[in-house]
Amino acid sequence: PTTKYYPTPGRGSVVIETKKGIKVGVLNIMGRVFLGEFDCPFQVADRELEDLSKKTSVIFVDFHAETTSEKRAMGFFLNGRVSAVIGTHTHVQTADEQILSEGTAYLTDAGMTGPHDSVIGVDREKVLERFLTKRPSRYDVAKDDIRLQGVIVEIDERSGKAMSIHRVNEKA
């Protein structure tokens, strides 16, 4: 028997206008390695960029993926075609921010906003209990060492090229 393939639902891109009147394209794509059967993120990016690039030169890509290799490949694939490729999903901020050769800002993972004295936001004792016993237990959100993590990218609004990229990691 064959399995019918269903495209991923939803809308993965939008153009918003800032208070200063600058149009910004935002594209959200999902990786496939270790995450499931989603549309090919490389093909989705190509398809969505056809439309987005007609509306603005400032395009920010959120690539929600598990592996660093898939995220890195996407950065190179989109280099020069978008302003920034920023990875999300792992909850662990990476320290590899850079501006790629054709002007695209890149960071493998923006990190997590929430409690860092934890296992990706969850009370570490509950996680350890589950790992040690293999029994289900209720996860509670951790409470200590709250941080804001992310990235600030400065983009030339005319060319869409990144001028700078800086990680944010601030304690609350």
C-alpha cells in the first residue's frame, strides 16, 4: 500500500510594514531531519521567495529545524537571496553568528527565552526522573535563571543585505 502525502498546512510567509514604512518579508520554514514529513524546506523557500522578493528586499527567514547541518545548508542555499536566516527549535543559543559572503546574516539557533536553570525550560528534576525511570511524569516549567535570548540584525533597507548581527542573552 502507498501512503498519500499531504502538504503541510498553513501560510509560511507574510509581508509586514514597519512604523517607518519599510516592508519586511518574514518566511517560516520547517526542517525535515528528525522532525517529520514536511514539505521540502528548500523548495518551499524557493517558491515563497518568488513572491516575497517582488514585494521587498528585506526578508527574514526563521528556519525551525533540529540539525545544525540542515540549518547551515539552508544558510548557504539562501545566501544573497534573503537578509537573514536564523535557526530555531533546539532551545540552545549557538555562537556562530556571521554575515555570509553574499550579505545574508546567519545564526544556527537563536536560543530560548525562559528559565535556563532547566532542561529546555522544564524542571530538571522531572526530566531526570523520566530519563532514569522511563516512566511518564508531569513536566513543570522551571522557575530560575530567566533569560531573553534572540538576535538583532541590522539590514540595509534598500539592498536587503545584512550589515551586522548580534546575539542577545540577557538575564531578567
